Amino acid sequence: MNRSKRVTEPGVILGYGNLVGVSFEERVAAAAAAGADAIGYSVFEFQDARRAGITAKELAGIAERSGIRVAELEIGLGFDGPADGRRWQPTGFPWDLPYMDAGVEQDLIELAGAFGAHHVVVAASTGGQGTASTARFARLCDRAAEVGAKVAIEFLPGTDMPDIASALAVVEAADRDNGGLCVDNWHFMRGNRDDAALQSLPADRVVVVQLSDGPVAPRTDDYFEETLRHRMLFGDGDWDVAGFLATLRGTGTTAPVSIEILSEHWQGRPVLETAKAFVAAARALESPA
């Protein structure tokens, strides 16, 4: 078992994808003004920034000057799959993105070190292309531990780890202190919902809880269209988001909440208005009136 450095829990994270079409500086400033503890950041965004001559150290300096931590890094797609240029593409996934290769892995580790990130999120392969998932997850955890970060598998319908049970099996087989799950209530509610598995999750295996709200019935039969465009603010949908979080808190988990409201409705509003609404609603989940 690998003993990782102690990782400080960041509180409420304004996850990547909530505020779009703005610069890193604007996003950090909006998060700070809204009272978030941290933000999330995408490795693909970093690759664009680097092509423009911006380094991870420079980005970390911008965040530090605003008093905001970059705590969450997304996402290593198909961490256990073929790193040979093949595209990671569950049925209906709209973007042309590669399986996680050595370059993406190195970028995630570099960012984690520069930002002092709490965790890195990864997802499994699709169509049975994953090989030696446990060994590859263990090695990734070992690399992340060197920079003081955790690694979280996000169970995701359409991948080979679509639910809590399948992702947790890999985490526990890898047996790394800094390895665990990204528990996204959207994928739980829309995927293979298993309340017993949620209630029995080991507290120390929950790295981050990603939250949004949604309607009882999907708006569309296209899973990824709804996932990426139609999530809702807590209280605007039909789910018991506070109850979901309370279930996890009841197991003893202290994992941070990452807001992940990917919504065309909200993306049309002013950035600061959106950030303030999201952060206030997230804090209310754990301190209901």
C-alpha cells in the first residue's frame, strides 16, 4: 500500500465547465467573488494555453494572487486504454478526444504539482479496450502521490466502469491510499442507480462529490447531450441533491463538493451571476435553512 502525502480538503469547488467562454483570469476572479474555495481546470484547456505560451506555473500564480486554489483537474479519458492515438468515444459522445496517453498523464501530474491540486479525475475505457486497469490505476496513484494529489475514477455510463461497484473494484484492488472515486450524482441517477452501493461506500474512498440537479425524466434520449447541456441548479430539478450528499456525509466522508452544472441555460447568463448562484446553492446543501 502506498502512503501518499496528506491532502488538504478544499471545500466547495466551482468545477470546470460551469463558466465557459471566459479567460482563466475571469474565471478565477468570478470564483473568488462568489466565495468558492477552489476551481476545477481541464487538461485540454491547459494544452491550448501552453500552445499560447502560458505555463502551468504562470496559471498557478494567477490563481494564487486571487486567493483561489485549483483543486480539481479533469480528465484522463480511458486511463486504462490504448495510448496509441485511438479516440475515446462512448456511444453518443460528441467530442473527438484521444485516450489518455503519456503526454496527457504528464500534463495532469505537472498541473497537480503546480497548483497543489487535491485530485485528478480519470474515466475508464470503452468497448472493453482497457487492459490491466488495476495496475495502471495504481501506477497513476503513485505518480500523483509524489505531488500530493489523489486520483479519482469517475464512474460513467457508456464506459467499462459505469457504476460504483465496477469503479470501486479497481480502486480497492489497486490498494492505494490516494485512490478513490469521483461520485457524480448525475451519472448515479441517470446510470445504474444503486442506493445500497452508495450507502456502503467506504468514506475514505470518496475523493470528490460532483453535484447537479435534474428532472425525473430525461429531456432527450441522447445521454451525453443531456449530460453536457441540460443539467440544473440544485433545487431547480426533481432530485433530492441534499439527501444524496447527506447519505455520503452519513458514511463519514469529508470529500469536497464540486459543482458541475453543465447547462446551456446558465451559460447564457453573466459569469459572476452564475458563479454566485452556484456557490450559494452548493453551500446551502450542507446548511439547509
